Amino acid sequence: MRAESLSVKKSMAASRYGAGLSVIRLTITGAVSLASLFVLCWAGAVATDVRLSHMFIELFTMAPIGSVTALAEGACWSFLFGALSGLLISFTYNLLSFLDTEGEAS
């Protein structure tokens, strides 16, 4: 009986304050999204002469823009920075959950 009441209290607390964002899921999402964007920009830079793609690639690597080294190095760094961004966003969001009012759903 006591375990049931504890379970009910946890359930009520979760529904009251929201479950929050999954730290792992958002970390992976950020990593995959930014790495995918990097690969798309690298392909665009190789196929065209759009300067914007070149500048995005230069954020993550100093290798020549069209090289395979730039693709490999930049994809790794963008994956890591995307993971860090997702991690920081989820932690910050969950830390600020106290700002939710009682009647709002997150």
C-alpha cells in the first residue's frame, strides 16, 4: 500500500512539473543534426561556389574546403559541438522548469 502511494505521489509530481526534456535524446539529436548539416554544406561547397557553405565549413576545420580531410574532421567536430549544444539546452531547460506555473503544461 505504501509503495502505491509513493508511486501516485511521483506520478502527480511528474504531471505537475512536466517530465522535462530527455538529456540523452537531445544530446544525440543535436549531434546528428549538426553533423548532417555540415555534410550537406560540404557537399554544397564541393558542387557550387556558394561562399556561405564555405564559411560554415571553416567553423569546424582548417583543411581545404573540398577535401575528404575537411569532411572527416569537420563532421567529427560538428558532431561533438552539436552534442554539447544539445546537452546544454536540455540541462538549461530542465533547470528552468521551476518557472512553469501550476496550471501550464510544458
